[in-house]
Amino acid sequence: MSDTPNTPPPAKAPRQDWPEYFDQLALQCQNHWLHRYYAGGVVSGDTAMINTPLVAMDFETTGMNAAVDDIVSIGLVPFSLRRIFCRESAHWLVKPRQALTEGSVLIHGITHSDINAAPDLEVILEALLTAITGRILVVHYRHIERQFLAQALLERLGEAITFPVIDTMAIEHTVLRRRQGLVDRMLKRSPRGLRLGDCRERYGLPHYHAHHALTDALATAELLQAQIAYHFSEDTPLGELWL
Amino acid sequence: MHAEQLEIAGFLEKNPPFDELSQEALHELAQQVEVAYYRAGSDILNFAEPLQDLYVIRRGAVETYRRTGELYNRLSDGDVFGQMGLLMNQRVRFPVKAIEDTLVYCIPFEQFRDYCDRYETFADYFESESESSSLLRKAVSAQHDNNDLTTVKVKGLMPRELVTITNRASIREAAELMTANHVSSVLVVNQSQREADDPGLVGIITDRDLRERVLACGIDPASSVDQIMSSRIITLDDNAYVFEAMLLMLRHNIHHLPIVQRQKPVGVLALSDLIRHESQSSILLVRSIFKMSSIEELKAHARQLPAVFVRMVKEDANSHMIGSAMAVIGRSFKQRLLELAEQQFGPPPVDYCFLALGSMARDEQLIYTDQDNAMVLDDSYREEEHGGYFEQVAKFVSDGLADCGYAYCDGEVMATNPKWRMTLSGWKQHFSDWIDEASPQALLNSNIFFDLDGVWGRTDWAIDLRRFITHKSKNNRKFLASMARNALNRKPPLGFFKEFVLEKDGQHKDSMNLKRRGTAPLSDVIRVHALAVGSMAVNSFERLDDVIEAGLLPEGKGTDLSDALEYISIVRIRHQAKQIESRETVDNNVHPIHLTSFDRRNLKEAFQVVSSAQSFLKYRYNSNIPMK
């Protein structure tokens, strides 16, 4: 599940050579779908944000640990800095290989009977990869989406997946950190709430019901639009934001 | 893949007009939404930019402004904006700025339109919502905005420098001046008359004059220009619209129009300038009518008429322009036929004037119309001596018109009917009888005669007759009351609850006749007012101008009338254009189910205007009439 901890792990120096790296991955990978995804390429880091094709993604999961838990639902919303395109959005329920726990049912409201009718992730994988090909993924707390998708593919295709992301939580964390007083920073006190809803409130964005993968993806897309309007500009290069 | 946008649908559901939509419609709409975020202080919409969406404020606040920059409205959560621009011409009418951080849901235009068509309450909202002036007003003015001919003014396309020459110059000097300046015409001024407020414009010489009046006649080029210049000068103010220039040239069949600014000539507009501006095929059609040398040729030529009509409709001409162009074309056919008749039967034994009546006289003719016409003969006319000639001419013209697509008049209001070939005095007597006796019964079918225009011959007699009628009818209560009563005979097709009243059976079941139930009753109402104020105008819009100026109507009612007339006419015109394109028989019977919900609504409003105009007419002219 994507209910996230309040402090993200420290970011490593982000890689900037994603386009070259994708070319390389396209050559190395065995799976046909993955090959198509990598061959679809990625825009270069000097692309202005306004020209960057984006897609917000959110997973609901059976738990927090990618090694044992699995994906239950996926929401995708393609967008640009100007507009979020609901008509191209997608939402899938998938059957996890790990049983649902009572706790996770409470959080995302997806029940056993919903899941029983759902297909395995493998069935929708091609559609999912096609929808994100050529677009930069935008997530709130990247470790969930990155690790769960990598793990899910590893289990099903025998190969993981790697991709650049823009992480709205990481952006918010950095912004808040910069504004924090020196004492707070020295004491390593956590900045204010980094949950999706908390972040949105700071930009005057409305309250959305959390824990529905499609709504969360939409909420994330809106949050990025607001963050760019506040802290960056249309011309900010993608390379400053991706991780 | 069905991705339900729960948040968006959930929000829309709570706000009008979306709250009236079914769950299904709501979710379908939510899936089409685009979302955008604007930080406080940023511009959301700029004036005149193309507009693609209806905006719903999800969260935040915006201000909308008038074009002048003046604050127009402040909107917040759940409010919508952009609808006016979408309903009109898909351009931003009121610029919008975010005054707080604002998240908007954008509903694409196609979706918006589709929902207005599908859901009555949805459409209702945007109409009742619209500001002060009526939607009809807006629909009409938006159409006006879109059109080039009605918005481009003459001064906008006057490329030529003013070239003048004195009236004492020689023809050769004029020709040299024209050559040196690369112009096809020169204005002639009288130096001695010239004063501060009088430029002394006395004539115009064109290329054609040099050919026809100098070379062809062997006149000495050394003689003075006033020997050959045209001294009957028709001018137009530079503030006039290109469309008016076009009509003026068509009407007088001239190719050069001196343009004046506060009476002073500032240039000459040539027909070629107009053609370059708008490849207006109605101009070309009229020009070539006069080159046709037989009825056969005219008949073949007339086949282009539907295409010209359709093109004008597609170019978004308004009803006045189309009506005038069609009337000019019809008039040109008559003129050419009369020319041919005089060639065949010889020159007329006495002077006469050929009259156009009804819609053609009013410049409100549509594609095809009955040929309503008549003849005025000189008072020296003797039936036994001259009757045969005029009967032949009338028959020639009438048959020719029928060949060209103008049907014979059912009511026999044609010059072929001996009853409608009268001397000038005869006509005056006839009008006197109508006006003085003034029984509604006698006047029942005479409306058409009160809209008359001279087409050929002594056209000044038509003006004379008009003046006579105006003089006699102004302030003539009894006559006006009878005319008013007759103007109430045809009611607009609206029921008590503002629903359309449709034909119940027959060939035109479920349709309404926009001429009989719409434009005709309106023209009737306007005619009565025009006669009451002594207007000499014939065109309904021009009559209305006179009526408004005379202060006869309550504030704003005049504009309502002209908007209603324009709207009903244009729906009727578009209906006919559609029929022409699908090769159906052209008629005036419109089925409401074939109209968009916007047209339906606007039509209802327009009919409402007709209805209240009729009530006002009853009150204005029928009260206080002396009982006999």
C-alpha cells in the first residue's frame, strides 16, 4: 500500500544519462514488451518541463515490503504541465500473488471478492508498459512504485525494470527542508507532513479521498503542476527534477 | 479500460448544472475532463484567444474582466466560466485571471455541446445564466462578429491614392494622369466651386468612359473632360462596411465608387478591389447577367444561383446581406429581361416603370421567390393604343423569370395581370382607396403593394408613389388600425408553455413554416410601425431604424425586433442552404428536431419577440379607434 512513511530515504546523486541508459537496456533485455518500452526511449535531461510528456502513476499494494507484498491496483494519468488528460487515464485491479491482509483492505477498500475477479498483472502488463512508454513517470514516494514494479516484473518475466521518476514527495521534502530553521535542520527534525494530502493542502489543492490508485495518480499530477508553478518554471530542465 | 474519475464526478455531482445529470452521464463527462492548475495572479484566459473548453472551478477563485479591463465577475468553487465564448465564436470574450491558487476542470467544447444537445436542463443552465442582454442578442451579434464583409470597413481596403483633375483639363490630360498613377478612374473637381467645406466634386471618368465615350465616338482628346465625365456621382462614406459598397455597386451597376470622409472625397473603391477582397461570386453573377443575350442563356446562367446562395451562407453572411444580394440578382434578371424585351418589341410607346413588390423590394428575398411585380404607366397611356405592347413585354419578362426559377405568383400579382398595369395617377387613386377606405378586408392582400421598388424605366415614379403612400398613411389611425389588425393574422408557432406548435398533419407534419409564422408576421408588424412614423424605407431593418429613431417603441424593443428577424431569417436561410446541398426541394418548413438545442432555444426567444410585438401592435393601434 502506498501509505508512506514521513521521511524518505536520502536520495543518491541522480543519474543524468537516462537516454543512453535506456538504449543500453533495450539491447540487453530479453522480454519483448520490456524491449519495446526501453526502445521507446526517454527525453533528455535538458528538456524543459513544459515540453516533457508525463504520466502520474500510483499503486495500491497488500503491504509495504516489495519482497513479500504485491500490487492490487494501478492508476495512470498522462499529463503535461498545462493539462492533465483524464480521458487517457487508466485504472486496473490485479490479483496479487500475496493474500490481502485485513489491514490493507481497510486502507484501500479493495476486497477479496474484487480481487478474485481480477486478472494477474501479467495480463495487463503490455497495456501498462505501452501507456508509460515515452513518458516520464511521476509518483509520490518513488520507492513504492519503483520497487514494486521491478519486483512484479522480476517474478513474472524474470527481468526487473528501471526508469527515471519525478517524485513529488522528494520535491516537497527538499522545498520544506530549505525553509526549515537551522535548529530544526541540525536536530534533523522532520519537516511538516509529506503525505500526498498534506502536500496538496499547501498549494490550495482540494482534498481528494486517498488510497484509490487512479485518484492518487490524479492528485499527484495536480501536485506536480502546483509545485512547478510555485518553485520552478516551465523552462526548468527535466534533469533538475528526475531521480 | 474504463477509468472512473470518482473525485471529479463526485465534485461535479454537487454543482449545477451537473447535479441534474444522471450518474452515467456524470461519469462519462468526468472521464473527458482535463485538469489544470493556476497559481494566484496568473492569467487563465486572454481576450480573443481560441477557446476550447468550459471551465469549472474545483478549488480557488478567479476574476473575469470586460474587454476594457473593468472587473466583470468574481467566481469560486463550483462556478463555471468560458460558456459565453463557447456559445458564440469559440473565442475568449471575458479574460480570466486566478486571484487565488486555482484548480480547474476543463470540459472540452465537443463534450459541452454534445451535453447541451442531449440534456435540456444542462443547456437551460447556460442560457438562464447568461448576463443582462438576451442570448438572442448575443447569438446575432456573434454571427455578425464572425463575418468579414460586415466587419471590414471600406477604409480598411482602400489602396488607392486620391487622383483628381480639374474640370477644365483636357481628356488627354486625364488619360495621362490616370496612366501615370496606374488608376482606372479619376475624380473631376471644379476649382472655382472649391471651398473649405465643398470639395467641388463634379464628376468621374473611368477607363470605360475613355473607350466608350471618347474613342468609340471619335471625340477630340483635346476637348474638356466635362464633355465625357459621368456627373451622376454615387458616393459612399469611408466608415461604411464593405458589404454596403458591394450592394451599392451592384445596385447601380458601377465599377468605381468615390469614397468620402465628411463629404470630402478621399479615394475611389474599384470593383476589382472588392473582388480581390472577397471573391464574392454574387458580384460576378450579377455582372454576367447583363452579358446574356437570350432567355436560354439567362436560364442556363440562373443555375448558378443556388451555389452562390450556399456560398454566402457558408461565408456567414447575415440575412440582410443575403437578402440584398438575392434581391439584386433577381432585380438584375428583370432588368436584363426588360432590356431584351425592348430589343425584341421596340422602344416603349410611353414611359413606364417596372415595379418589384414584396420581399424583393424589401431586399429580403431568399433563393427562390414568387415573381411579385407590377407596372406603372405614363398618364398619357391609352389602353387600345399601347395595351398590346405592355402586355407583350410583361409576358416576356414573366415567362423569362419563370424559366430562371422565379415561380409565377399564385395571387396573380404580376404585370401580366392587366389589373396591375396602371397609370401613375391610377396607382395613386388605388392607394388612396386602400388607405381611405381602410377596411381590414380590402387591405387583406395588399400588404405586398406597400413594399415597392422601381426596377426599370422611370424608377423615380416608384419613389414618388412611396412618398405618396407615406404621406397619406402617416397618422392615419383608421388605416393603421386595419393594417395592424391584418398583421395579427399570422401567429408565431409558440404554445402557452413556450413549446413549439407544429403542423399536425399533411406533407409538413411536425414542422413549422418559418416564413409564414416568423419572418412574414414580423415584416408585417414592422411595416405598420414604419407607415405610422412616415418612413420611406422599404427594407425591414432600415424601417426599424426609422421606427426606433422616431421613439415609437419602448426602450430596447426595436433591437429585439431586429434580432428576432435576423435570427429567424438566418435559420430559414441555413435550412434552405442545407436543402440545396442535399438536393431537396427548397421550402420554409423547419423541423425542430433537426435543429440544435441552441437554435431551438433562440428560435423560441425570437418567436416570443414576435408574439409580444403583435400584442404591442394591438395595443398601440387598435385602442382608441373611433367606432363606426
